[in-house]
Amino acid sequence: MQKKFLLLALVAMLSACSTSPPLTPNEVANLEARAQKYNHSWYALISFSQLDFAKKPAPLASAQDLIDKYVKGFYIALNSNSQAQVQEGKLLAPHFEEFVLTQQSCSRALESKQVLAPALQMFCQKTVFYYQLMVESFSPEQVASLNLWALRRSSPQVWQLGQKNQLGFNYALPQASELKSTRFAPYILEHE
């Protein structure tokens, strides 16, 4: 009797700790629309690198080259055909905001083990992987700085405000010395 009770208690605890609820059909349709709109522009260039969710991490470049070529390149691709905006004194990078929303939807779908079309499943895996690598590896100020840097040509006025720390954050790009303590560590080539 005690074993049965313990087993039921364990099942109840695991149920309470279950993953996120699956996406609604409307949320899936919105996610599919974002995948169609952004899949190529967000991931086409970086898909040719070793920075891929389906590949085992391996040394790829020096820490500085990872920042200069891969991180900055990703933020340029992410923000392509977008304009820097200022809203309530803060930087707004519209395509980055779309990326964050997409990652949240993809995370929910993947955590709930929701069955998605194969192309949408792959898009979600890429989105979560690159969010973890390219966003979670950095502080919020560094992420804002990367977005500002990527959008600097779209609005010189916003670029100048950001460099003067007048957009709600201190402009500070990631430094090579910081990369070893991030998800980039296995991609750092120590000796070139």
C-alpha cells in the first residue's frame, strides 16, 4: 500500500512539474508565418558554419573572430531590412523582438513535445539553439549593444544616442576574454 501511495505521489509531482502547454492552432499558424518570413534571412549564412544545432561543437575560430564574424554577422542577419527605433527612450530592434517571440513559441512547442511539421520543427530547433548561443551568452546590455551595432546604418541618429548611453543601456559589445565562460567555449580555437 505504501509503495502504491509513493508511486501515485511521484506521478502527481511529475505531472505538476510538466512542461509548457502546447501551442494553440492559432499560435502554430503564427509560428509558421514567422518561419516562412524569417528562416532564410536569419539562418542562411550561419548555416554554412559549424555553429549548428545538429553538429557537435568543435573549435572554429579565435574568440575575437567568433565575435567579429559570427556574432556580429548573426545580429546583422537577424536585423536585416529593419530600422532601429526609439520607444519611450529605449532602443527597439523590431526583428530582434520577433526573434525573441519566436524563440518563446518554439521553446513551448519543443518542451511540450508538440508534433510540428518537419520544416517547422527544424526551424524551432535552430531558433532555440541560436537564442541560447547568441543571446543567452551575453548580458542584456551586450545584446542591446549588438542590436544597436547591427542597426547603426539604418539610423545614424539612434546610433549616436546609443553610443552616448542615452537609450536605456550602456553601450558595451562583448569582449573576446568573456567568451570562454559562455556557450561559445567549445567553438574557441585556442591556437591558430
